[in-house]
Amino acid sequence: MNSKKTLAVSAICFPPCLIGPAILMGNLFRHFPKGSYHVLMGCLDHQRLPIDMDSTLPAQYTFTRYPSINLRGNLFQVVRGLVRDIYALLEVTWKGLRIIRKEKIDSIFVVADHYVETAALLMHWLTGKKIVVWFPDLYYHNDHIFIPRVIKLINRFLEPLMLKSANNVLVASEETQKHYKEKY
């Protein structure tokens, strides 16, 4: 069995998607040695983003569903969505644990988006592997973006746990760095 150093976990922030964070991740991970990491990311079949399959990184990919909390609609739709998201969270965690065991992963790199950091945190707690988290933006503290109260409440619990567990925290701007230094 070969050993890989890093498991990169993301909802949609890795190539082949052509969006800002995915391009940044592509630029970073292209400098990693070929075959030294494994990418676990959300399925692309339902994405309405520009996708360039030729821009995939020189790594093994595993695609999965990911949680995307959406509390719109009637009660049945909300409950169905929450059940789907819990199942997706368990699926991401399960696939990640299998990859960590099979590939002998040393560390977990997670892009904090769409609650895949919850799965990465569970993988970290269950395996004791180092965790590096990248916050591309202040999604949950940005007053200019409408974010449901439930998601803000979940994040109030999740964000401190993630930051206390992380071995390294990467950010994309000085403002984000300042926010997290002042807050934590």
C-alpha cells in the first residue's frame, strides 16, 4: 500500500471547478508532489459552476455528497433536507475515514465551506490526524449576506471547535486573519 501525506476535503473548492477558491487551491496543490494527496470533494453533477475536467490535479479523487443546509420550503421539505444533510455528513466522514486508513494519510486539509469541516473535525477526532483548515472568507459573520439564524447558531458552536482542533489555520485576506485573531 502506498502512503499519502494529505487528505484534502472540500465541498466544491477544488479543481476542476473554475471559481476563485478552487483556483487558489489548484495553485497551492499543484506544488505538492504528484500522488502525495487524495482529494475528497462534493459531486459535480449538480453544480451550476463552470467546470473544466482538464484542470483536475495530479491526485486521486473521491466524490461524495456534502451537507448544504437549506431551510427553505414547507416543513416536509425542511425535514427531508436535514435528513439528507445528516446522511451526507455521515457519508463524507465514512469515505474520509476509509481513505485515511487505506492510504495511511498523515494530515487532513479542509476548506471551511458547506459544513464539510464538520466531517473533517469528526475524522480528526476519530483518527487523531493533524488538521489544517482554510477559511476563504467570513461567511458567517458577514452582515451583508443573508444567512439563516439556524446556520449562524450551528456555526457559533462549530467554529470554536474547529479553530481549537486545527494545527494550522489559513485565511485568504488580512481582514479574515484580523477577525479570527481578535475573536480567538
